[in-house]
Amino acid sequence: MLPDCCYDYRYEAPQAQIITVCDICGEDICSGDSYYRIGNREICSDCIDEFKEIAEEE
């Protein structure tokens, strides 16, 4: 007999392992996430996008 609820027998995904923390926003950087190491700082890809600028003539 099957359970009444699908949550009683669903597959449980493994938890992501926290590798480090972003030095700017403090969010966890987990295994598989891309991040940038600049000097001794570790910066997540969301924060690094905030520093991106496009060169334009004045």
C-alpha cells in the first residue's frame, strides 16, 4: 500500500556544504558555487557584478 502523501517517500537531496562566506555580503558560498578570490578576499558572483562597469567615452 502506498502512503497517502508523496512527502512520506520522496527522495531527499543532500545538503550543500558551505565552503566559505562572501567578504562583502556575508552570504554562504557552497560547494559548486562560483566565486572570486581577489587577494585575501572571497567574493560571491552576485557581489562582483556590482563592481562591473562599462568603459564609455565622456
